[in-house]
Amino acid sequence: MSDHFLTIDAAPGHGVDVELEIKRSRFITRLRRVTTEDAARAVIEERRAAFFDARHNCSAFVLGPDARTARSSDDGEPAGTAGIPMLQVLQKNALTDVVAVVTRYFGGIKLGAGGLVRAYSDAVAQAVEAAGIRTVRLCRVLRVDVDFAQAGAVEDQLRGLVLPSGEAVVVDGVEWSDRAHIHVAVGAGHEEELDVALATLSAGTLNAVAVGERWVG
């Protein structure tokens, strides 16, 4: 599995809504970043409820860092004219953890199979362009333990820390117990570089302990 993947430039649960009109038919697209199939289907069901009077609420989603889960639905459009073209746009852009729902209000003019394929493809492509794309990386999560009196200053230094290689350190949260436990995330292979930076910042008193990994982006 790769150490990174692409998704839309939005936080989970967020995204864009765009509308396209073709021969008086309205194509209303909702594009959302999601991390589970339940979340993807919730977006689809929400659109069906909101646009219950529309003829079609077609959908496609891709999930997982390896894009292993891919689903689509024509929702009553001729087979292969909506869901698959929508899915292909997501896959052409190498996107995952994303769901697209295109609601169609028929305008009275038939588009034909080819016209529908182009319309649904264009609707999703327009939404992807509006959202933008971001890279999500598999990062190592490390813990830096500091005394309470130092915690604020050390956290501020870590939030602005860029390692000599250009790798930015991401502060992933702080736990308070016997001491302040600051969790940071860096790309794989940058752990030793972080240790050197911490030693320089603290005159050798701080180091980082690996506690896991997670996707960041």
C-alpha cells in the first residue's frame, strides 16, 4: 500500500455543491469527503430526502487508502449512463475517500445515452475542479513529554517547526496527565530528524517516543 493518497481538498464531512444546466435539465452535484461507507451512504440518503421530487439521485463513491471500495448507482437512469461515468471521473483523478451525488431534474428534452454520460461526467468533473485536490500522507505519530510549565512554549515551537528537509511537523493534540504529552505527526523516515530538532530546541532535554501512525491531510 502507498504511503499517500489523493482526496478532495476538504475536511471529512465537507466539500462542495455545484449546479449544471444542460438542455433545461438541472444537474445538482454534492461532492463530500468521507472515510466510511456508512458516511458515504448517509450523504446519498440525505440528498434523496432533500430532493425527493427529483427523477434521479445518482451516486458514486470510492473509499480506502488503496481505493479498494468503489460503488455506483444509476438510480433509474439507463444502465451505465450515470453512476459508472461519475465513478470514472473520481478514478481518473485518482481520488478516494469521496462520494458524489448528482440530482437530476428533467427539463423536458431527452439527452440520449451519450448526452447523459457526458452530463453526469461533466457534473462531477466540475465539482472536483471546484473542490480542488489534496494529498493525505501516512505519518508517524510521536509523543513529546514536557513539564506543565514548558508545555505552552514547546507546543508553540512545534507548531511552527519545519525540519531541514522541508518536512513540516503537525501537532496532533495534547494529553494532560502527570505531564503534558504533546503528540506530533511527521512523514515516515523523518523521526530521527525530529529528534535532532528537539534536542537543538531544548538543549538535549526533549525527545520523541513513537506511539503509532495515522493518515494526515
